Amino acid sequence: MQHSPWRDRIVSDPLVCHGRACIRGTRIPVSVVLDNLAVGQAPEAIVASYPSLAVEDVHAAMQYAAELARERVIPFDHVGT
């Protein structure tokens, strides 16, 4: 099995944030990082808001999300436009 770069920065511990995926060494859930990206925040702006993060953590969150998207299909109500 090939090692994914995000695995060095994303962890899940049942004793931290109820087991939600977080940035290693923090209590910042990956979902918070992704929410900030989704509203248009640049990685540097996210790091400025969360000083315990590095830009590489933001990139790891995106890699983690991409891997999840490859593993799970969410049905859509409508297909096409």
C-alpha cells in the first residue's frame, strides 16, 4: 500500500474531538480547514487564523478530502444541468 502524504499530518483519536479527523498536534478538525477553503479563504489566510497550522496542513486536508471523495459516492437528486 502506497503511503499518502496527508497521513503524516491528519490523525483520528477517539479521545480528541470525538474521533473526528484533525490536524496532528491540534484540536482543529479537518472539516474546519475545508470549510474555510470552501468559502474562498487562501491557505495563508487559514494559517493566519489558526497559528498552530502550517500551509502543509491545509494541503494535507485537501489531500485527505480528495481521497475520501474517491472512496465514497454521494447520490445526487438530479443528473446534468
